[in-house]
Amino acid sequence: MLIPRRDIEFQVFEVVEAEALCARERYAAHDRATLDEVLGSARRLAEERFLPYAALTDVHEPELVDGRVRIAPEARVALRELGEAGFIAAPFDAEVGGLQVPQVVNQACNALFASAHVGFHGYSMLTQGVANVIRVFGSDEQRRRYLPGLLEGRFFGTMCLSEPHAGSSLADIRSRAEPLPGGLYAIRGDKMWISGGEHELSDNIIHLVLAKVPGGPPGVKGISLFIVPRYRVGPDGGLGADNDVRLTGLNHKMGWRGTVNTALAFGPNGECLGERIGEEHRGLASMFQLMNEARIGVGVCSVALGYAGYMNALAYARDRLQGRPLGQRDPSTPQVPILRHADVRRMLLAQKSWVEGGLALELYCARLMDDLATARDAGEGARLHGLVELLTPIAKSWPSEFCLEANKLAIQVLGGAGYTRDYPVERLYRDNRLNHIHEGAYGIHGLDLLGRKVPQDGGAALAALAALVRETIAAARSDGSFSQEADQLDQALGGIDAATRRVLGAMAKGEAERALANATVYLEAVGHVVVAWRWLEQARVATRALGTAGAADRAFYEGKQAACRFFFRHELPRVGPQLALVASLDETPLLMPDEGF
Amino acid sequence: MRKILVGVKRVIDYNVRIRVKPDGTGVVTDGVKMSINPFDEIALEEALRMRERGEAAEIIAVCIGPDDAQQQLRTALAMGADRAILVKHDGPVDPLVAARTLHAIAQKESPALVIVGKQAIDDDAAQTGPMLAALWDRPQATFASKVEFKGETLVVTREVDAGLETDEVDLPAVITADLRLNEPRYVKLPDIMKAKKKPLDVTDLASLGVDAGSPAQVVRWEPPAQRQKGVMVKDAAELVDMLKKKGLI
């Protein structure tokens, strides 16, 4: 089931105020009616071309047949419609063939597609990411050659970082790029875990490949980035000869099976040509441009899958008659829907608070990206860029943990039925499990947040975030209706401050290993505080709207208020002990003898 | 070159569970998602295909409804209609009033063809097309599943109880679209933006000289009876017996 229309409308237009963006020059071609139409078109495509095949491509996963990948033909139809409708091009600049749809609406569309069929959505997510790298770092000629195909959905993109022996540690990759006369490079190497690496869903596949040019510095500083098409592309965008990229195997995954995952060999016959994109030895920085966007995209997928699970669990709980209220033992009385049982209500509220909180987090990040794209001056731009950088590891990781937890509870609500393949909740759980791992595993993002993003620029980004949270706290106190929650959030913010000071102090003394030993716990706690903040914002918007709401909307807004209270009472209290643990610089895992495990 | 007029009704979206107002005066539309009647979408799609084949030059989408019905006309323009006319009218649209309205516009615009859905999914009346043909005194072919031009006539395959019937009608004519006529296209994002610049004229029944009265009176709205609990039968023979007893076969 898809993310419901009412919540998309609430989050996009009432909370992050997408319509206000249309007053800015970049988005002037849009208004509320066109944005509604874009969201409506996405929903219809998702319902008719994505959702019906989610179970099919799970059971019939991609197969290797005569060296080619065979995927359900419905995938090609769905993705061709998606590209032709303009959803891949949507957020891009008009000058490269895009439609300058605000990111808040683009990511809401992505959430709809992912909630319908995350496997199909994977191809377009990667393609948007690859197109963005070429737009930012590519030469004019590279843009002319590759962007039209990517934005129209005739070419799909991939990102080729990992190798069989080097996953999270990119310093150790072995792929080589030998310069050739004329400016091209001969690419040779093996890549692993490549999503969308080989298929017949698009006319061509554009790989972005990390490789080392001989003679460069060791480690990550010697990595360059290359455009390596499956079929060579002429200056006019026409397709040429095979480019010697070979499929060496498929990975058989637990979930997310609609997106084929491959092992690839580049240049096994010495015939693979690549074009360098950006400067030599600066490839990783360029790739991180794609990674940041992909990471927010992964967060969106996590939310979408958790949300789809919640909708299924909710529908089941409303329908399924089982048991009687506690205290009512008379077997002649009718059974009640399981929605009436306290613990089922708790599980549903937990799911609601995680998935709607997660969606609010992702759309807030999208709004920051829109603000960044329309920043008035360099100072505002730097502040917004810092905020996006700081929130990226949280936007990627928090939903991958808590919206997966939502999928767990969705199965629980269905009981034994949820554990069978008769219902989609077990598939949604398996699909979502990947988000905890790819685009930087959970633990990597703890290190990214605490070891890199927080200390960067003298802690400016964290200070900017705290200032925004304090604005909401002050506003909630003056509204009066959520002042208790405002106090609780203020206290949690103080906890972050204290823990951060202790950790940064230890890092300044050169104790990096000890300081960062609990970075994952810190990531989780900061994530909870940020989501609590977004819940407080949602509750404030809902409270204001209740004044004039009709009957149907009243229930919706009251549900938002209740979910906010639930998050503050059942979830936010985790944060105090977590931050205290981080501040204590606990070394228990480090001190454990290896032999003691 | 030919003009085609397409009737586009604003109805409660097919995904919405309909609720009757407690006082029986209508159904709840407050905060409910509204869409183009799916059969009218098929009608519009057929007109678009005719234009793409060079068989028509201009497509005009017409909707009778409140101000908010501009939404549905914008969608029609984004799908590809050239211009749109909103005939303002609050409350339910009676098929006879709809037929009179389309007739008034047909007299002004002189289309070669009027295509409407075979019925609207809200009242399921299936009367607008036939009534329009009668008022306009032109041929009609309802429940069309295939439509082809043959010179200045139209060959229409119709879905009837006995199977398929093929008729040839002179132009101008009225066609009503059945489900299998085509599968409407997805709206493309660039077309959504182009639609903003297409003309959308607003008028009302009085300006068109349309009589808003109708001999049909809505007495009361009621939800259908709740489904009764089922009975398990042990075999086909018992099933047949039960059906016979109930007078169903």
C-alpha cells in the first residue's frame, strides 16, 4: 500500500510549505495546482505500474541467462513510463532538460514510488544520482553526451565503488585507469555489489567507476572517477560499440530483488574505455556528491517501506476480529477488531510515530536542498550546506533503523499471517533490511556524524541546527499546547551539547578511538532528537489547523497530535541514557579481549 | 478540420469509499479527493489519438461543476486537450442539464464529434450521451470499444449484451466511450506546466441559456444494504438448490 495522500499533502504543503517555494524564481513555473498534479501523476503511475509487480519480482528475481540478465518485462514498461512522464528529469535545471520541480515534491514522488515497488524505484534513484554528478562535475561535452539519455530514462546509471576485497575501505581499491592518447582511459578492474549493473531495461547503462590512475598518491587521495558506458556513446548521444563491461555474476539478495545486483568486470579484454570526470585524483570528492544525494534517497526508501508496512498493519488491525476487551469474558459477545487491543494500538502508534516522523525528516532535508538551490548569498548558502551535510548521515540512518523496526511491528500486528508470504509485510521487512547496510553501513554514519560533520567548521552546523530547534521550542512554549514536550526537547538538546563537548575534548587530546567508540549510539540519539523536533513542528501545524478543520480533517490532525505525544513519551526518553553513555567515553567494547568473544 | 468536444465530469475518485450523509441529502464530498470520471478520461484519450493521427485539429474539454472543477480541466489540458470550458454549477449535475449544456456548446462550436464516457461513476446514469444526441438531433453510438473514421463517417464497434455490434454513423455524431476503447495515457510533467498556458474559459448555465430544471427529482440518498453473512454449502448441487430456492436461477 502506498503512502496515503492526506499525509503527503500535509507534510509537503502544510509542514515544509512547498507552495511558498513557487514565489522564488527557480520554481516560478510551478504553483499549487501543478505540484498537486505532479504528485497525483506519481501516485497513479506508482499504483498502476509499480505496486502490482512488487510481489512478482520478489518471487521471480533477476536471472542470469546466456550472460545477460532476465528481469520481469513489467519492469521495462514501468520504467519507460516513468522516464517518459519526466520523473527522472523532474528536479533538474531547465537548461539541461529538467523541470525544476522542488526537491520536496521530487522526494515525495520518490517516496510514493518506493512505497509501491522499491526495486523498480532503485533504477531511477541511481539514474538521478549519476545525472547529478555529470551535471556538477562533467565537462560541457559530457553533459551534452550523457544527460539527455539519463534524464529521459533511455540510459540508467550505476555507481561502482566497492570491489570484491574492498567495500567500506575505498583506499584499498585496485581498479586501474591507464591514460590513452586522446584523453580517454583504459579501464580494468572488478567491481562488486553493483545495483543495476546489467539489464535490458534501458538502451544503455552509464557506470560511474572509481579507479586509480598509475603514479597517483596512495589511498583515497589517488582515486579518480570515470564515466564508463556499457555501449560507447557518440558525440550526438547515439550508441556505438560494446565497451567491454562484462557481467561476472548476480548476487542473490534477501530483499529489494527488483533491482538486480551484480558483480562486473571492466575491461577483461582490454577494450573498456572511460572518460575521466572532474580532476585526476579527486574522484572520491565527486562521488560523494552522488553519495550524499543517494543517502537521502536511501532514507526516503526506508521511510517508504516502513510506511507501506504500517498501512498494511493498520488495514489488517481494523478488519481482523479477534478476542474481546479485557474484562469482557462472555464468549457470546462479538469479537472486536484487534485495533481495539491496547498493545496493538501501541504497536500501531509506534509505527506511525517512526514512519511519519521519518518522512518529516526526509522532506525537511529536501526543503533545505531547495533553500540551498535558491540561497540569496554565500553566507546563507554556507549555513544551509552545513545543515544538509550534518543531517545527511541522520537522514540515511535513522529511518533505516526505526522504519525497519516499524516493519518488524507490522509483521507482529498480523501475527502468524504476517510471517507468511500471503501478506506483503514480510517482504517489506526484507526489502528494508538493505537500507541499514548500503550507501554506507549504519556504523560508518556514526563516524561520519561525530568524527567529521560535527567537528567541521568549528561545530558551526550543529550550532545552526540547535538554533533552529530552539526556535521551535520557543514557539511551542508560547503556543502553550505542547510546552511540556518543548521542555523535554530542550533538555535533550542540552544532553547532546554535553556529550559532544566530552567527545570533542577527547579527540583534541588525540584519543580518537576512545572518543568515537560510541559514535553509533550518538547517531541514534541525535536522530531521535531531530525527529522529535520534526514531530513538534508537525504537532504545532496540526494544532493551528484544527481551529478551522472539517470532521474528516479533525481526526487526521488529532492523530498527529497523539503521535507527537507518543514519540515524546515512549521514544525520546531513550536519548538521556544514550547521551550519558557517550559522554562517559565508555570503553567496554574496546577493552574486551579478542579471545573473550 | 474537425473539432472534438469531450465531456469531462468531476466525480469522487474511484479509490474513495463513498459515505452517504446521515441526513440522506447526498454523499460526503467534504475533503474528499475528486477526479475526472474514468470513462471520460477514456473519451478524452480517444480524441487525443484522433488528433495525433491527424483526424482532428482541436479538442475542447467541457466540465460542468464548481470553481474547483478547474482542477479536472487542468488535468484534461495536461493530458493534451487544446482548450477547456468550465460551466459553473454547484451541486449534483443532472444528466438532462448536462445534455442541454453540451448541446448549447455544440451549437456554438460546431464540433464534428462529441465524445463522453458511457456513464459517470457517481450516478451511473448513462444518459448524458443519448440525451445530447436527441436534443442535437444527431446520430449516436454508445458503449464504443473501437472507433475509426471512414471518410466523413465513423465506424464504431459497440459492446452490447450479445457481443460486438458494428455501426456506421454520419458526422457530426455523439459517441460514448466504454472501458475497452483505450487505456488513457499518464500525464507527463512538462505537459502539466504547458497546461497552465492553455485557455480555460469560465461561463455558466444562464449565460449559455440552459434551463437548469429537471423532471427528475432526487428523493433520498441511502447506502446499499449491508452484505448478509454467507452460508457454506457442501457441494455444487446444494449451491444450485439454494440459488433455485432464492429464485436466482
